Amino acid sequence: MSLEFTASEMMSVTAARALTSDMTCFVGIGLPSEAANLARLTHAPDVTLIYESGTLQTKPDVLPLSIGDGELCESALTTVGVPEMFRYWLQGGHISVGFLGTAQIDRYANLNTTLIGDYREPKVRLPGGGGAPEIATNAKEVFITVKHSRRTFVKDVDFVTTVGFGRDGKARDNVPNIGRGPTVVITDLCILKPDPDTKELVVTSLHPNVTREDVIDATGWEIRFADQLDTTQEPSAKELDILRDLKARTNAHHSGHQ
Amino acid sequence: MSLEFTASEMMSVTAARALTSDMTCFVGIGLPSEAANLARLTHAPDVTLIYESGTLQTKPDVLPLSIGDGELCESALTTVGVPEMFRYWLQGGHISVGFLGTAQIDRYANLNTTLIGDYREPKVRLPGGGGAPEIATNAKEVFITVKHSRRTFVKDVDFVTTVGFGRDGKARDNVPNIGRGPTVVITDLCILKPDPDTKELVVTSLHPNVTREDVIDATGWEIRFADQLDTTQEPSAKELDILRDLKARTNAHHSGHQ
Amino acid sequence: MAEFLSLKEAVSRYISNGDTVCMEGFTHLIPFAAGHEIIRQEKRDLTLIRMTPDLVYDQMIGAGCARKLIFSWGGNPGVGSLHRLRDAVEKGWPNKLEILEHSHAAMACAYEAGAAGLPLAVLRGYVGSDLPKVNDQIKFIECPFTGERLAAVPSVRPDVAVIHAQRADRKGNVLIEGIIGIQKEVVLAAKRSIVTVEEVVDDLGASVNACVLPSWAVTAIAEAPKGASPSYALGYYDRDNVFYKEWDGIARDRDTFQNWLKDNVFEKGAA
Amino acid sequence: MAEFLSLKEAVSRYISNGDTVCMEGFTHLIPFAAGHEIIRQEKRDLTLIRMTPDLVYDQMIGAGCARKLIFSWGGNPGVGSLHRLRDAVEKGWPNKLEILEHSHAAMACAYEAGAAGLPLAVLRGYVGSDLPKVNDQIKFIECPFTGERLAAVPSVRPDVAVIHAQRADRKGNVLIEGIIGIQKEVVLAAKRSIVTVEEVVDDLGASVNACVLPSWAVTAIAEAPKGASPSYALGYYDRDNVFYKEWDGIARDRDTFQNWLKDNVFEKGAA
């Protein structure tokens, strides 16, 4: 008997499973934050979560709306200044995983959060890079979670805000002191990983009830599938309960004027 | 009627008088520390004292033996890390006066605390630069206090640990973002100031009962005297009382095993 | 030593048209009251610098205070776009806004370098990013010891820093607690600084290594209770997340925005 | 996560002959107990780095542990020379000691850069000083924005950092309070770290912005009550100024020193 769950829930649960208790994770706001806290509340109770606002090893009871909500600070081991966060903790090599979202991603896992269109005449102006450009290069590896659509999964991003493997898949080759880059992309349809040689993103696992055609339709390039294509394990009742509780607490917390 | 006082006391009182309440003083250990705290306890109650150990705006009740005694931290407004102290507070331009001692000083107020003799075959190995090289260039001006003797006042220092005005008096010329350098040297015999043009140290005031010959005998170069040579005002009873109390408290504090 | 002034007097005396102004506070302690006073005093042609220009800069940009914006992430956190910022960039309303953008790491290092009195910051940054193509202030240097190529950006050394803090003591020493962000750095990097505080107290109650700005490192202090709202002040009040969400509707439309500004800023004077 | 080990085990496992070792603590929290354990285990050929090599390095140098010393101020604070250091430099006893010296500002920046993962530190330093003539690790670079000439030094990235702190909690998070010096930086800059603590407690009792090293940033923790004596630990015990003065007499003579070492180090084992 199968549980009922949404594609979003499938994505969050799958993204959460990528984290383990021995990881030190630099967490982006939004989907990565949801996944990282779900991991902490389920199978990875000792995962270390770090937000760029300076909160080291934080354990928020509700998801933060912003990267610097009071909840993050109050539940942190300690809170440091932003220069220290970026210099000592990220650039200093203490982050095992950077967990990022994005507005656009391309076949080489480059991320665009700057704009759609031309830089000087943007069709849509997005928020910009924030912490991502250096999280992507200074963390030992990068996980990405993002909803799958043709608008998001494009052959070439309009602007490389944050490098995956560059326009040709070779941007990290022979660069000293750089992390491995994106090792997994988790969407609401599937799991993608870079091909070990070309670095092009390849679908390695389809979520339950998702077809190859669903992924092809939602991807802006000729997406490849791994020879050994898995089916992602569906969420457990416990995972869904904890995720739903977390989201309910979060919505209640953010819905009243303080 | 004249009070009795020692040459050391004359030196400390005179050095203390160089400080005013509106100054932010980066304090060296030893004589500068004694003078700076005497200033704080007499005419300059609001002078801000900073020690390189990270103690900002400290008000020790006894003189510290080391630059990082607990007393300094407990009486400070706050205590910061050593990189922050040197980067933000000193190099950042927040120090009006660096107050230094030295082992050797030359006619251009260059200081040597590294060694006597040749660098590779030292006759006497001294402690080294510590904070002084950057205090001397990053503070807006520098006060120096040191006992006067031929061993100390040499024509050319064996090693320029800390620049005054260089070997030729011109080391600060056209250097961007550099302080004015030494503006006064206070000894147990006299007050010296750099000539406005040549930067050579000139005696501007003799302490009471000190003769020109005393200074000439204690100086390793042909020392010049200002046309308008003053006599330093002798210590007041209050200054002497406070200095003696401070030294007595300090000796009592440092004389027992903790 | 810091002067205690009314917010009105502090802004009037220390911020001039054309100044480079940094109003910092990383989500926490955002100086909204000071931003509103700047709007009321109709300051113009400001170069605004801020890592995360959120609502406070959206309001100031919409009110016509800014000529240029230097930033690294411009959005309404967890909600969406800054509509007034976008309208200025995309349509030039109420005036053209020039932008220059960095990454957080570069701006954090640029503030740190500014506080440290240096002309540049060096970081391992911008590798593979297109940002250096559109920001000519990003350069690269070679390490003289290892040959490694590293990014360099100019330090931030503004005319004026504006921050909000929990409290000051009567001598003008300021305590900042919680998410301290970049506030110490911006005050130390700036030529002049205005600090608004929740309250002025006899004793800061600071722990031994607390983030305290000494009075002599601050230009002016103005008491401004709830001066960070709708942002928050740890120990005083929480973030008004609902207002952040409502702002999306207010700012989307020029008229709605102008009405909001009239009712909530122009007709409400600072103390 | 940090391992809890005996000091003996921690030193044995994580410090090898030939390692580059930084034992820090700026006057406060100097890791004497760890230094004595290194002497007892007769570690050799160490490159010792420390801003202010005081008694702890005088003892280790006199005991023959060191091959090279990198420092910025080498003396017995407020007392005088370090006689064992001088004997090694001037007479090669018990073995030749190479020295490389910096200023405090440069070493502080070099530790900061090490913690920040950079290969170099940039500072406005060494202007007019002869130190660059005798230390070939000091170079100068030109700022690409202003053309200003600035000093550059290699960052410090040792094999092992050794510090003493007030306390750790049972998960291995470490609190450092008071004069925090360069301790956080050296631990973050090092490949491995040993932290001795006064005590292990259930709750660190840390304030919100306290200097805390998370367990995952530390290699090993050893409980060593009074482990900083004759230096001090704020909140635990005061500096033993009398011993600092007595050291001058003990260290002046090779025999007296060796007797002291035998009685106070070799015949006293760590827990």
C-alpha cells in the first residue's frame, strides 16, 4: 500500500536523504533549508547546519523565512560575524556540503540567480548571487534542489552567477583549492548527477510515478538517462509526518504580525 | 620648596603629561604602560588605553606585568581577538597615539628592539619587534619613553626594528597612509622632539636639575638643543602620590604566587 | 566621543546629498527608522551600499533617494522581488538607478578590508562566475608565494555608516548582539557613523568578548525604539514576517507605494 | 567530531617529529601542560610557531624539541630574556635553532589568512623596518586599485595547533573567553588540533556571540586542570607572576634548567 504525497514532498524528502549526520552543511534559504532541517529531524540528527547570517550549528524549530531569522540565532551553538562566516568557515574549508537552490540551471549545473535576458536589458531581474558563487567553489561538494521545468532547466543559463562545471564542463579542471562542485541535483521529478567524464547532468533516478517523458518535457536540453536508472524510494510515513509538522509549525509562526 | 623625586619618577610624570583625555592610546608594556595609567589616574581620566592583547579601553587598577594580564581584560570595555586588534583598531586608523619603549633609539628616532651587533652574529639578542613596527606607522603619532644612556641613545641603531624617520630622516616622505611618526621622546633627563625639517631629535626641555652636559654625556651623537630650551615642570605632590601608590599596588600584586 | 542626537538631527547633520551611505544589518537590526528619516529629509543622489538591499532600500529607492546601488543579493527574503528596485533599474522610476553587484563573500571581505584600513580585499572568489564580466571593480591578482590566482575587490569605505543596535550606555558605547552581520565593520570603515538604538541604559550588560563599539568609534547615537521594525532586534521584538509578505503587494504598484509612503513615512516624524 | 583523549594519547597520536606546531595563547591560556607532555615524549625537530614564545617555548627549546622558531616577540614579559632561546640561537645548545621573525601585525594577519584558507596575508606593514631584509618571506605587492605598496606574508597553516581553553561540553564544543588572542584562528588554520581544557561540563554557558569552537572543528580534547599555569585561565586562576620572575634564574643556567626540567616535567606525568 502506497502513501499519498505531493511532488514537492517527494523532492524535499529526497533532498533531505542526501545529508548525513557527519556533514557540515552551508544551507541556502527556501528548498535547501526545508530539506536540511527535515534531514536533521529524521535520519541525520547530528547534521551541522550553517546559515550565511553567521549562525553556526543551528537547530531551528520552524523554518526561517529569511536567512537571518531570530530562531536561527537563538538555537545556534554560537553566532559569528558575516566576514568570519565567509572567510573562516566557508573559504577556510570547513564546509562539506553547500546546499543551494536556483532560478536557472543548465546541463553543466551552472546556476543563474542574476537575471533572465541580457545583463543590461534584463527581461527579469533576479536577486543576484548572494553567497552562492563562493559556496559552490569553496564547499567540498554542492547539492542542488530545484523544481523541474523548462523555464528552469535550460541548455545554457543566461548568466553564470554560480559555476557548476562551466560552459564546457571543464571549469574546475586544474583549478587549485576548488571543491568537487555539484554532485547531485534533486528535483520534484528525479535525481540527476554529473557524468564523471563530461560533467553533463544525467538522470540517475526517477521518482515514483514519474516517466522519462515527464523529465524530457520539463528539461530544456536533450536530457540523458543513466544506463542503470533507479526508482527513488518513496517517502516513509515518518518522513511525511515530520515534514508536514515542520511546514505547519512554520506557517503558523510566519502568519501573525509580531 | 621643592619636592623630592627620582629621575624615573620625573620621566613617568612627564610622559604621562603628554597624554590627554581625548586620545586613544595603543600602550606598550613597561614604561609606556606606567605613564599611560598615571595619566588616566591624574589629569586624563578619559584617556582610552588599548593593549595589543585585545583589551579595548581598559582601566587596570595595577600595572600589568605582561601585555595580557587578567586585570586588563577584566577592566576593559570589551576584549577582541588579536587579528582584529591589529587590523581594525590599529591599521584601521583608530589609534591617535602609539606609546612605545625601546632598547636603542637613534637621532632619527628609529627604534631597535631586535639585537645589538650583527643580525646573524648578535652580541645581544633582544625580544624582537612585537607590535611596534606597525604601531609606529599606523598610529597618527608616536610617543617614546626610555631611559637616557649612551647605550640606548646611539647615532645609528644596529637594526631598524621600528621606523622613526629612517636612516636619513626621510622615510615617511611621500608614503601614503602613514602616521606622523615620533613627535616626542621623554627620558629621565629631558624631552626631545624631531626638528620639523631634518627630523633629527632635538632637546626641547631639560628636566629640573639636569644640565646640558648630563644630556650630552648620555647621548651617542652630537645632540642639539633647541634655541628656546625649556625647563620641564617638576612633578606635583598629587602626581607623585598617585604614581607611588600605583607602583606599590603593582608590586604587592605581582609579588605573591597565585 | 559619540554625540547623542535626535534621529532627525543626526541624519540632517551627517548625511548629505551625493554621499555614499551603507545601511547594514544582515536581516537582523536593519535600520528602518533611519531609512525613513532619510526619506523624510528628501536626501538625493545617494550611492547606497548594502549586502542585502531589502525593504529599507526598496523604500528609499522608490522615494527617489538613490542614484546607485552596490549590493550582493537584492530581494525580499523568502517572498520575492523588490519591486521598487526593479522599477528603478528596469524603467527608471522615479529616477535611473545604476547598479553594481558582487557576491556576499566579496562584499563581506570588502567591508572587512575597509574596517582594516586597506584599499583592497583578497579572496578565493568569483571562480567561473560571469560577475567579473559585468563588474569592472573585480580584478584578479597572483599570490607572490604560491602563484595562485585570487580575486581582489576594492574595500568599502563609505562616507556614512548607519546601523541599529540593541543599546548604548550613557557614555555612548554601543552593544550589538545576536546576528551581528557586518555592522562593526561598516562603522569602522566609514568616515562618519549614525547608530540608532532601542534604548540608552546605565550599564550595557555586555559579556567579556561581546561586540561593543566604543563611544570614540561612533559619530552619533539616536534613540529609536523599534527602530529596526519590521526587521527585528534580538531581546526586544521579533521580525514582522507578515509585513514582509504584505510589502510585496504594497510595492508592486507605484500609487499604492506612494500612498504607503505618505501615510507611514512622511506623515510620521521621527522623535 | 572532537575525540576526548588523555593528553598523553593526544600528543602521542597527533604530534610527530618534524611537524610544524603552533602553541598559541596570548599571555592568557598558554598551553603549558601540553608543552610539558611534548617534552616528556621527546618530540624532536619541530618547527615551532608562536607570536610570543615565552616560557613554554623556552622550556621546549631547552629540552631539545625545536629545530626552527617563527615568532614576533620572544621574551619573558615584564622580566627579560628567554635564556634557553638565546642559548640555542647564540650557542647552539642543546641544538642549533633557526629563527624567522615577523612583527605581531604580520603574524596576526598570517594566522587570520590561514584560518581563511588563503595562501597569503596582505597588510600595511613593515614600512621602513629592516625586518624584510632578514626575513625572505616578507614580500610587497601593489594594490591593483590604488597602486599602494603593501606587505604580503605567507599564511600560517601548521600541521598541529595546540591551545588551552576554559571548558568543553560533552559533545566537544569548546569555549574560549577573555583574552582570546589568536586561538580560534590557529585551530581553524591547522590540519589537526589539540585543545586542553580546565574542565568538561554539561553546558558551556556561552553567551550568544561567544568564541566557541564547534566539536567538528577540533581534532582532540584533553582535560588538563591548571593546564595553562603559570599562565592563567580567566575565571579559574590567576597568572603566577612570581614564577615568571623566578624563571629568569632557573633558565639562566643549563644545569639549573635541566634539574628543573627533571623535577617538574619528566618526573611528573600527565594524566
